[in-house]
Amino acid sequence: MRGSEHALIVIDVQKDFCPGGALAVQDGDAIVAGINAQMAEFQTVVLTQDWHPVGHSSFASSHPGKAPYEVIEMPYGPQVLWPDHCIQGSDGAAFHSSLATDPAQMIVRKGFRPEIDSYSAFFENDHQTPTGLDGYLRTRSITKLTLVGLALDFCVNFSAVDGAHLGYKVEVDQTLCRAIDLDGSLEMARAGMKEAGVTLHG
Ligand code: VGL
Ligand code: ZN
């Protein structure tokens, strides 16, 4: 059992990121049993849930003439356009049906503002608007984080880098993550995480 200062953060293990989902990550479901097993090792478990309104600005369908995986310039910087996914209340936004959700003490929803995406569990994509997770963890005296989930090169990566910048000791268990790997995004993500001081396991 890890110490009370160490939390497991499970990023976006939702049906839409698993095979058959709207933004399926290859083998995204292969990590679920291992994540469930890890939960028993932590006194604090947090889940995040990508949670977009219909017509969200990160959807290619919201930008006439644009296709999924194109990149556009938003007021807060470049934004990859995605297929419609994780629509609030939809089946695809639900957690994978085998994910253990009972051990979670906190569920953080993100990406709910129509005009801005939120990859990170800590800040929206302007890198300024907080989700509230930092306050939750600080007030619970948590200083160490182990991150697992989907997708390694997007939401896990952004969460890990932000967590490290906020002063947490962050490790990512890559065996319990899967990546989208768009145009070298996985290698860039690994380099960025190392640069930020994140420990990569697996
Ligand atoms: C994610 C793309 C769009 C993720 C979420 O969870 O990594 N990726 N929304
Ligand atoms: Zn999303």
C-alpha cells in the first residue's frame, strides 16, 4: 500500500477511447484490469472523465470544411480537431464497463466549456483555467501522483506535465496507458514529460 500522500489518477478510461468507441485508442481496453488491480494499492483514487457538450469546439464537425485530426489555431493556441466524442451523458462518455469506479473518491470532469478543450486534469488548454484538481489534492496533503489511462500522448501527457509544474512528484506507468500516436505525438509527449521531470515507468 502506498502512503497517504500518494494518489492514483486514472485518466479518461471511457468507452469512446476504447475499441468500438468514437475516438478509439488501440488496445485502450487492455489496461482496465491492470488499473483496477492498482487501485487496491492506493488510499486515494481519482478518475477523470472527458465531458464535452454537443457542438464542442474541439470537434471537427463544429468547423465547416475541417476534418478530424486537422489542427486549427484557437485563441489559446493550436488545437487538434477530433471526431465527436465523450458527449455529456452519452454512452460513449461513460467509463469502460469493467473499470472499477467504486474505489474513486473524486471524479473530475473536464472539457465541458464549449469554447475550450481540456486535455489536462489540472488546467484547460489555455494552461490557466483550473479544473479544481490541484486544490483537491493539496487540501488532502497529496504530493505524489501515479498517472495511468488514455491517451498517453494527450490527456495523460498534459496532466503529467502540469502536475510536475505544480510541484507534484509525478510518475506515469506506461504499461497502464495506451497512445493515439498522431504524427509523432507519442515521442514528443515522452520527451516533454521527461523534460518536466516526470518519471516514466514501463
Ligand atoms: C483525449 C483527445 C480528445 C484524451 C481527450 O483523453 O487523451 N484526447 N479528448
Ligand atoms: Zn476530448
